[in-house]
Amino acid sequence: MHRHPPRNLGVNRLRLLVVAAHQDDGELGCGGFLLQAANYRAQTTVCVLADGCAGGNVCLREQEAREAAVALGADLIQAGLPDTRIPLRPAIKIVEKVIAEVEPHVVLVHAPADTHQDHRVTARAVMSAARDVPNILFYEGPSSRNFVPVTYVDIDAVIERKVDLIRLHRSQISRRPFDAWARTTALYRGMHARPACQFAEAFHPARQFLVPAGLSLAGSLDSAQSKALASWGASRPGGNGRPIISCASVLDQGTTPK
């Protein structure tokens, strides 16, 4: 397991941990949210479990992941487990170690209903390892099945950057049009959220710890203005009550986007 680059723990910043089976999975599922979060100085760590050998040259895929991490301003951990054969117990141990180091307020991971075995194992590993993390969100991907969105994040401002982020994984775009999937899925999810936004990412919470404004997230943030993810989203007027949130709902309300 190797880390790029090493980073000090952000005491006064919301800490996000993305756990992905493969190098491009996190960007596909929640790249827009991560880009928005970076504008509010959230600290993001991306942990990739598999070496990616089933999708091409390992060294190339690792380099693509590093480029994407730089674009996100994220810390990157690549565990190097065997692709298509991620073992559950070692994956749990790795995620437990990363959680102990990062101390995340929110963990984002594959939804467990997925046709790819690595994605299913990764979701199971996180649910075991993140037992003490207050917020766990499942993100969707091209191989997700029966995904039921509950929480939506407005990514209008960063949709083009998300597509560009996915295109950094050149070895995968040459195989399948994942950039097109990201755009069309965001447009489809945005239709659920309208008139609030045109493009959205959808999540299903495995666990959410909701706190009112003025209290710190899970007692862990120093800022008095921090909010738990999706705690105070605005539902579509006259709609079905699904929460529609922007990054300002997630992050320090007293922080001006950089």
C-alpha cells in the first residue's frame, strides 16, 4: 500500500474518505461532489483497493489515479490488491487502517448492489471497517443495480470538470465511454432534483448523523457552523420530498469558497 502525497490531518476541515475498488470508480460515482467540496477546503482522501490490472497496465492506471488526485487536491492511497479478486478480510484491514489515519467525517463507497464482484466486496469491507464513522454514503456507478437515490448533490458548477476528471483515466475511456455515462447520469439525476439544478449526483445513505446548524459534525469539527451531510437540504417545492443539497449544506457555512 502506497500513499501519494502524505498529508497532515486537517483539524478544522471536513474530512472525506472515498473508498473505491478501481482507480476511476470514485471519480465516476462522486467526482462532482469532491470537486465542490474542494472549493470549501474539505480534505479528501481516495483509497483504491485493487491494482487495476484487469483494466490495463498497472503502472499506467496508477499514474492516471495520481493525476486525478492532483486535480482533486486529494490524498491518494493505492492498496494494490488483486483486481477482480479483492479479498474481503485484507480489504477490511486496509480500510480500518486508513480510517484510523484519516479520521473521516464522511465515507463514500460503492453501493453494494452491483454486478462487479470487486465493488460488492469493497462495500462490505467499508461497512465492517467504518462501524464508528458517523456518515456513510453509497454512490452509484455504471454497474450499479437497483440503486435507490435518497440524497442529491447539485454539481451544475463542476459538471465539465467532473467529465474532464474522468477523462484523465485515458486507458478506461478508450475502452468504454465512461465520460458520457457520467454526463447523462448526472443529467438524469438532475431531472429528479429540478428546478434546483440541472446536473446532480445521487447517493444512498447507509448511515447519516444529522446535527442542527451551530453544532459540530459528530462532535469532531471545531467550526461552530459545520453541518452533517444532507442534514439541511432544500426539498423541491411541491415535489416528493427528496433532499437536494449543495456543498454549502455539507461544509463550513462560514467558509468562503476559494
